[in-house]
Amino acid sequence: MNQPNEVVVPAREGRGVYVDEGQMLDIVDLEGRQVGDLIAWFRNDPSEYLSPTHTVSCNASIALGTGSQVFSNRRNPVFTIVRDDVERHDIIVPCCDHERFERDYGLDDHGHCLGNLEQGRDLLGEDFDLAGEMAWNVFMHNRVTDEGGVVTDPAAHEAGATITLRAHEDLVVLLSSCPQDLTPCNDFNPTAMLMRVRDEQPEGRDS
Ligand SMILES: [Zn+2]
């Protein structure tokens, strides 16, 4: 696809990229301690999309790290994680949305990931109905306690932390730099992220 190799996702905003089957997508946290909410769907059939709950089922685990696969709503692999500097992610809660801030904080005008993802979709000129439960919360340090509680730990990763995903299909991928500044999710300071789309290079060769 004709697009820049690198797309900055500004703090509190969303952007999108096209990724071809076999290409690599690097997601880089530019300043550290930032979470990115990711939605992806198949270009040749938008009724198939990345599904966090199917990923939990296919992997029989809520953990993701290097070597893990992320699956679609039809249980086909969407991504293989080939590098993961953080290995802390959330795939059990939806992305933040208008209702999250209105209901839990009484805020009617706070930015949210679902709106950011819609922004990224619209900037691409794509037409796809987004839902919060489609989002994979990349680098989000959520943890399930022995009692079943879900705790958001402060994100602990540093600037430059990267996850690299190999695409199994031709995809549209959206990423939100999560604007949550009322929990430790983004260390109370939302910052920018980067998406880089590239062809796989043999190890040790300069690109
Ligand atoms: Zn968010």
C-alpha cells in the first residue's frame, strides 16, 4: 500500500496503517509507560477481525509474549509476536470509551480510545464498525488476582519499548495512544507511540 513506513500516533490520538501478509508491524512506545489500544480487521473480508476473547480461548491463556499468536473471531492467526520487550498486555477488558469516563468519573468530555480509533479509521477513509471489545490493550499492565480481581499496575516499560507483529493476513490496523490519565495505566501522562510497517529483513542485515 502507498503509505509512509512510519506513522506517529500522537498522544491522545489514533492512527491507522495497512499491513500486508508477511510484513512486520513494529509498535514503539516513544517515551515509555504508554499503552496502545489496537484493532485490526481483514482487508479482504472485514467480517473477520482480531478478537481478544478468541485469542484467550485459542491460547487457553490471558498472557501474551514473544512467540504467542493473536487470533481472529474465526480462530485464524492474525499476528505472531516475534519480538516483545514488555510481555505485559491486556486482552480481557475493552478499550476506554465515553461511558468509561462519564460513568466512573463524571466526565462528559474526556478523550477515549474508542474515539481515537474512530479517528484513525476515518483518516484512512475506511468504513468499519468499531467496538471496544475488539481492542487488544498493548502494553497494559492489567493483572488478575487470585480472587479474580482485575488490577491495573503502573506501566513500567521504558522509552523505546517495542513489540513486533508478523501479519498473517492483509490487514487494516488502528492504534490509539490511550488518553487515560486517571489511573496508573499510562503513568498519569499519556504520550505518543509509533507504528512502523516493514518487510522482514534477515537477521544481521542492514535495511
Ligand atoms: Zn484507552
